[in-house]
Amino acid sequence: MHQPFYKNLWTGEYLLPWVLLHGTKDYFDMPYMIKDYEKIRQNFNLVPSLLLQLKDYEENEVDDIYLNILKKPAEELTSDDKSFILMNFFNANWENMIKPFPRFYELLRKRGFYYSKEHLKDIQRYFSVQDFRDIQILFFLSWIDPVFFGMYEELQRLKAKGRFFSEEDKETLIKIQHEILKGIIPIYKEMAEKGKIELSTSPFYHPIIPLLIDNRIARDALPDLNLPEKPFSFPEDANTQIEKALAYFKDIFQFLPEGMWPPEGSVSNEALKLYMKNNINWIVTDEDILFKSLNIEERKGRDSSFIAYEYLCKPYIFESDGKKINMLFREKMLSDLISFHYSRMHPKDAAEDLIKRILLIMDQVKNKLRRPMVNITMDGENAWENYTNDGWDFFKYLYDMIEKEERIRPITISDYLKEADNFGRIYDCFAGSWINHNFYIWIGHIEDNTAWSLITETREVLEREDPEKKNKNAWESIYIAEGSDWNWWYGDDHASENDEVFDLLFRENLSNVYRFLKKEPPAKLSIPVMIEEREVKPEREPVNFIKPIIDGKKTNYFEWMGSGYIENKSHGVAIHESINLIKSLYFGFDKRFFYLRADLDKVYLNSEKDITFEIQITASDRTFNISYSIKDNLVNADIPIIITYVDILEARLEVASLGVNARDKIFLWLTLKIKEMRVDRIPSRGYLSITVPSEDFEMEMWYV
């Protein structure tokens, strides 16, 4: 359970609402739902930056932009307030959170499933004062877990009322929100005291500990990675983040945790030594770290006779300088199925599939390991809005099945370690995270490296100005800036509608260091780190020539096999937007043609006729513009092109028309417009970088 620190320490203002919203939807229900299950045991990892903010919300009158707008009488909303509401107060899963409130869905349709920010002032004119008041209440109502509607009659009344809300209804909702938030930490205390759950924590502001120790460690996994000119190497900060976390956890729960989840599963030899120094008994990271540390080919055991599970389904010991720490490794496939895939299945079918897969693993290892365990480790907040009924149906089926299944025993990590007797040994821990067993998400891209340079410079100023660390707020600001979440959104890995806010918060944290030191922040901290015009690399490069039929249909599975691919990341988990209209982009070549395909969300496009696709290609110092109108079936292009749209968008043009040679680069982006309004773009910022293959491309790839 984790949230970055959304509060600006200097102003006291919360710029994003996710602690509040997940607080009323996700943090209470997961421990609460296992109360009546005799067999179920679980681990919960509570990050201090989340706990600190939960305490703030439950104890104080917080200055939260979203809450302030909720509290504002609808009659007094300014034009800017109304634009803010229309832009931000539909940030919930449309299918599972908005549709259950018919009036909310009606207002969403009235605003439009897609809109242009430039037109928000015009859109406002179609909404009455009552419309805005209903949006104010329904947004926060949709972010309340179903369990609370059974606990609070007033919530049932509000949901039944559905529309024509009053200002008094707001007061009722705010009061219940506060009561829900006050119950979160006590439910974890209660369940931990009963032995139903084990609590662990993470370094305070969720930093990537190996990178704080020395960010040059990123080259262990990626030797050619481009790094900032000046390294960041402050192991004392890494240790402080761990020490502060343990002290704060003990202050809240009156005991020290046995274990820690290293932020993003990020580990290294030096990081493990710090955890051992602080008497941490166990940590959990990803299976790829295990396989890399043991020099085992990753995940081969899933599809061949090589049994990777006999390595994965046991704990390991890492020792150094007379100390040791236990390491467990998450099973990636099961964790990702719950996080990203089971929400699309019927909850009973999903639960049955999970049980079946666990038992299949058992069959593989039962004669090789005495007490085999499967570790499912995943994000605790963001998956459930994609499930019907906020995941309750899935969990009920799953827990009911586990209660009856004698071959599966839920157990906490610390209890398991007391019984385990088949430990492995790790002598050299591979340095990486749970994402691709490297640190590229957080360092290497020009934006990431810019952020590291800024924090290194600020950290050096702070050390010089306050070496005895008397200025607590200045040091707290640097620790906040060391959190992993800011760089999560830098680079071309992730994007959201809140990118600019995350960028601002990161730079404000650094600026606050100077403010608390009574110094003027450098002008460079007022300049966004994010770059609009940037090169974006595909997630997958082409591996062979392709020859698709340009008919706007998914003709067969194989026609785009081996193509390059980029997923649309314009909406990330931080904003909880329901859809991307452009889902993904495929591209590829044969010896003569360049091919392009865009997959789209047909659910929200089927009713629209006035759709235009715009493609811009830059190659050989020239820019080519292509426009394709669905309404008129009209192509307007600077170069000859065949383009069509039925279920998908497909296009073909001659490589020679771009004036490029083998191994030259072309840069491309695709925009979707509806009624002349830009509603989506891929990539969300910058240009997709594509390398033109040679005629011997397939032979080259074969040798690779």
C-alpha cells in the first residue's frame, strides 16, 4: 500500500487527491474482508509516506485542492473551478465506478467522453448549478468502497437519491469520508494483533535505495546506459530513509516490523547490507532478480522440462559481515494475472484459474521441496477499480475456494520462515528492480537524468549550508524528492494527465530546500523537466519483414507478427482514466513499403462519424503531413499513401517516398481528432523513433 507524498511542505497544500480517494475505496476493505475467514492469512506492506498522509487527513483540516472544490457551494464556483471539475472529476473507471451511478454517467456523456481542454469554457455553458453540485458529490461517492454502503445508511440514501443533491448532502458525505479514513489504521492494528495479517513497511518516501547509495549501479544491468554527468551517491540518505520508516512505523503500531518491501523491488548487495544493518529479517523482490542472481535462464520453466519453480518456491539467505537476511521472490505470472488480467474475466472463473495455477505449481515441486511456497506480491490499490464490485466478488470466490482447498495454506512471511527448512543461498545479488530487472524506469532517459542532476546539486547545497542537519524541513524536502514516484513519470515509460503536477511537485520539493534555508530557489527549478519534443523508443522493435493486407481489419493473427509496437501510455494508474481511444500502434516494413496500424477503443468510437486521423512523419530533414477523414473517406497527404479504417486503422506507403536509406531514422506521431478536437495522441509526447531496416534485415535478425 503506497502513495507518494502529494503535500507541498512549504504551502501545506495537497495537489493530488489519491490518498483521500484510495483511502475511502481501497485501504480499509482488503484487511476487513478477511475478518470472517478462518484460514486466510496475508501480508500488508504499508509505506510511511502513505501512513503520514492518512494521519494528516484523519487528524487535521487538510488543504486539499479537490476537497476544497467539493466544499465550495456550487453557486460560488468560478469558471476556473468549473473547468477543473469537468477535467478532473470524472477520473474514475467509467464502467465500474461511474456507470453504477446513472446520473454520473449521464453527466459524463454530457461533458463528452472526449473533449479538448481549450473548449472547457464553452462546455461549461451547458451545465447548470445543479449539474455541477451533482458532479461534486458523485465523484467522491464513486470513490467509496461498496462495503461502506452497507455500513452507513446515509450513503445508501445518497446513492438512492442519485441526483438533485443539496449542499447539506455534501456535509454528510464529507463527515462519512472522515470517519472512513479514521478507521483505516485501526483495522490494520486489530488484524495484526489477532495474527490474521503481518505488517511490513518500506523506506520512508519510497526511494530506490540502490540508486541513493550510488546511482551508477544502474550500469550493472545496462552497461551502456547514459547516466548524469555527476553521480548521486549518498548512502547515508538511504540509511536515513530506512531508519525513519522503522521509527515512524513503531510510533504508529508500537512494534517493529520483521520485513520490508524494497521500493519497486529494487535491490543490490549494498542495499541488502543496509537492510541488515537495520535488523530487517526479510525482504521480497522479483523472480527475475533471483534468476539473474543464480544465473538461471529466466522463466524457462514455464514451458519446458527445466523446473524453475524448484528454485522460485523457497526462501534464500544472503549473508555479509556476520549478518544475514532472508529473501523471498514473487511469482510474476500470478501476480500480474491478478493485477492486470483477471478483471476482464468473470470473478468465479478468475478465482478458479488462480487456484488451478497454484496447484499446477505444487505438482511441479511437491517431490523436490518440503515446504514449497508461492509468493504473490502486487500493488494494493490500483487493480480493484477494474474489477466489478471493486474486487469483492473475485475475493469472495477466491477465499471461499482457499478455505475448502486442503492443499493450499495461506501463511504470513514471518510464520513461513519459522517453519521453512529448505533455504537457498545468494552470494551476489543482481542489482535491479521488479521491472525488467534493471533501473531504466528511474534513470537513463534525458528527463530522468535531468531530475538526478537537479537533486544532486540541491543535495550538495543542503550539505554545505546545513551539515549538522538542524533544518528539519529542508532535509525532509530532500528526502521527499528522493522518492521513486517522480522519476516514474519522467522518461518515455509512463504518462498520465497528471504528469505536469508530478513534475511541479518534484521541482517544488527541491525549491523548498532553498526556501527553508531562506535562499532563493535557482531559476532552473522553475523550468519543467518534462520535454514535449522528445524521442520515444518503441517497446518492441521489428524482428522481421511483414506483408499485412491493408483492409482496416484484423485479417489474421500472423500478418503483423514480428512488427514493432508501442502501447499508448497517455493515461496511467495515477489518474484512473477509463480509456485510451488509441490503444496501441504497430509498425513494420518489407523491402519496399512501410506499414502502420493503430488499434482503437471501438466501444467509445462506434457512435462517432466525424473522426479524423492525423499522421506526421519527419524523415531526411523533411516533414510529411497525412490526414484521413472517416466521415468523407478522404485522404489529404504530402506523399502517396493507402490508408483505411474499419475495425483498426491500417496504412501503407513507399519507403522511397520518405527519402531515407537503410538505418536512417524516421520520427512519427498519430493524432485522433473528433469534430476537429484533438482527443488522443500516440506517443503522448514527442515522436516515435523508427529505424529503417536494410534489405538483409531478416538475415541480420536471424543471426542475432
